[in-house]
Amino acid sequence: MRGLSFLKSGLSARLVVINSLGLLGFFAGILFLGQTRESLTDAYTQSLEVQAQIIAEALGESAGDDTDTGDIINDIETDENTIQAGQIMAPRLNAELTEQILRRIIAPTLNRARVYDRQGQLVIDSDVLLHSGAVISRDLPPPSFSAQNDTAPANNFQPTDTDKAGKGDAVLKAINIAMQGEMRASAQRTPNGDDIVMVAVPVQHYRAIIGVLLLTSPPGEIDRLVAAERTFLAKVFLVVLGVTLILSFALAGTITMPVRRLATAIQAFQAAGGSLPAPDTVPDFSDRQDEIGDLSLALRDMLTRLMNRLDTIENFAADVAHELKNPLASINSAVQSLASTTDDEARKQLMGILQADILRMNRLITDISEASRLDAELGRAAAENFDLSDLLKQMVPLVNGDIQIKIKAQVSINAQRDRIAQIIRNLLDNALSFSPAKEITVRLDSDRTGIFIHVDDAGPGLPDGVEHKIFERFYTDRPNEHDLHSGLGLSISQQIARAHGGNVTARNRINAYGARFTLFLPHQGK
């Protein structure tokens, strides 16, 4: 079950919930807002209107041109501002052809079609036609005619019993409007609560209205369409939700599982005792090319630096212990000899040794304290702009020796002034300690790469192969074991230089005696 542990992650849960909420809100809006029903009703009504118009045109054409048995009716032509009236002979609806048309067009649908002739007589009802196979024709209540025109359409047409299902007024109104030559479409609700759509269109033969087609949808058809639409949407929602959940869990897994592995590796470091695991135990996700990969690289680099720092501290402690043992051993030997000798000259020499070892230990402890605080102080101290040539001129009187300064360029730098002065002082002290005549040369130079301070001494030079070793802590090749130098000066100088983006190098002088130590600093300083 370890592979599914990411399901318990709070981040995974948030990803899944956030991705699902938007989908749920969208689905709820579709289901519960009325726009779905209204749009379906409008679309169904338009479809029913088109179907009714097609059937009405077919019925009008089926009446033919036989006017021998037709009716004399008003011929009404209407434009925007005039009404011209006359009388024409219009054919009557052909019952047999009407039956054939309705059988072919209405039978494949669930709609109900009723055809009324000019006198308001129900010619055909598709419900009766399709169930019994018979053509029906029954008289409706006699229409009332106006005194001026006894052939006018029935404006107070009364519905039959089949039309009295709570919608008789609507049927009457629709038929009367269609008798006037206009199409009427409306949505009605039956006493049972079912919605129906009703369309009444005039049946015309040329310009003469010879009847009315009343086309209605099955009761509850709109509800069935809405229910079917919602069912379809629910299925789509479930599919999309399933895909969303799968993708969400996959996304959560690609995020939480690597983070969990990284956290486990870090916890292993925290729980480790004396033996810390190697930085390679932290998973490497650098191939992801994303924030997780960056985090993995950063953690591995941080742990590598931490392990190196711990190794440095351990080595430093070992070096300190070793360096302190030498003066302590010398002091112990001098004290024992001092207790057993009565010779004044010997006692005087032993006291000198004790004093030198004590001074050496004091210098050593001071330098060790300086080295241990150096990293923190370098990070806290602020940089400043200053002139290096002025700093060199100020440093020369602080040391005892014959020092020549050659300044080839006036340069300024942005750095920690006191720390740069510390490097220069260490280099001067080191050069003077190896120069028998106490003669050294300091040269300040600059080029496009950076600033150079060269310190040349007139000593024996560097032994082969120690150019890098001399910058290690406590390294010294001075023959005098009671020398006050701790062996940390060059190491501290290198550490300060690197913190400023530079370095300190050493080599033997060419065509001359002695060694050359060079401090390099970039122009931009720290």
C-alpha cells in the first residue's frame, strides 16, 4: 500500500477537491437553472412549427384546383396600409388525401395532428386515425357568423370534448388566430401537470385559407426531453468527474510522492546518530525540470555543503588539538626541568621557553577564535567603497621592515575594508618572517579582469609542491618551533579573499630569490 500513501496527503486532498468543485458547480448550474428547460422548449417549438408548416403546405396542395364543390370566401390581401377585399371560390380539404398525408408524416412521431376545415368541422384526428385506421369527421358546434359576412370564420369557435382538458380556451384562441392567416405557437400545462407545445397553422390554397392544422406534442414530452438531457449530462459528468479524479490523483502523486521521499530523506538526517547518511541518499529529481527538481538539487547541495562543513569542523578540531599539544608538551617539559635544576642560566632559558610557549598558545587561541567566527562575521559585515592605494599606504607603517610600494593604478573597490586590510597585514607579516633583511616589495596593479596586489619577499622561496598546501590550516615550514605564527594566517586570508570573489596564490619569483604572494579581487568587489 505504499504506492497509495499519497492519497493520505493533505495536498492531494486539496488538489482533488479544488478540481472537483468547479466541475460540480458547473454541473449543478446546468441541472438547476431554468435555462436548460427554456432552451429545450424553444428548440422543440421551432421544430414543431417547421413540421406543422410542411404538413399544412402539403394539405393545401392536396386540395387541388377543383372548385366546383368549394366555398365562396373572402379574398384578403394585406399590405402595410391597405386592405383590398373580394370573393373567390376555394376548394375544400380532401379527406382521403389528408388521411394519407397524416399517416405518412405523423405516424413516425408521437405528435397529435388535428385538421379543421373552413367551417370549423374536425376533419381528422391523428390519435383516432392511427389507432382505429378510420377517417373521422364530426360536426362541431355551429359557428356564429357576423351579420355583414355570413362566410366569415368562426371567431367564437367552441372546442369539442377532446379539447376540454383544461386547455380549451387556448385551443380556441389558436384556431381562431390561424383562421385569420397567422401561425400560433404556445406552451400549455395540462391538469395532470404535463407540459405540451401547441402549434396552429392555416392550411392555404394559394391565397385562400381552407382549414387549420393543430399540431400538439405528446403530454410530458418537454419533461422527458429535459430528463433525458439531464441524464445525458449526468453520464457526461460522471465520466468527466472520473477523468478529473484520475488526473487529480496522478497530478497529486507526481507532486506529493517526490516531496514525501525528500521529507523522508531529511528526517533520516535528523534521526541519524553519530553516523550521518551520505547526501546521495536524497532522491535525485533533477530530470523533472520543475520546482520539485530544483528542490531536490537544492537539498542535495545543501546536505553536501553541510557534510563538508561538518568534516571541516572535525578536521579543525583535530588540528587545534594537535597544535595545542605542541606548546603544552613544551611547557610541561620546561616545568619539569625547572623543578629539577638549580642552575640560574638553565632556569633563565627554561623561563624564556615557557614565556614563548605561552605567547604562542595565546596567539594560537586568538587565531583559532578568529577562524571559527570568520564565516558568520563575513556574512554580517557590510561592504563599502574605498581606495586600495590609500589602504596600502596606511598599512606600511604598521609593520617593521623595509617595504617598497609601487602603485601602477589608482583603484577603488567595494568590499569589507577591515577584512581586506587583514589580508594585506597577513601577507606582509608572512613575507617579513621569511626575509632575512626584512625587505619586501608591494605592487598594486589592475587590468580588465580585476585588481592585483603582489607581495614579494627576499627569502628562500617555496619548496616544490607546497604552493597550495601552505593555505591549509596550521601549515608552517618555519624551522623555529617557538615561532609565534599559528599557521592560520594564510588560511584565514584565503577564506576572506574567496568570500569577496577573489583568491590568494603563491609562487616563487622568476629570475629572483624569494616568493610572491598575490591577492586577486574582482572589480565588482564582494
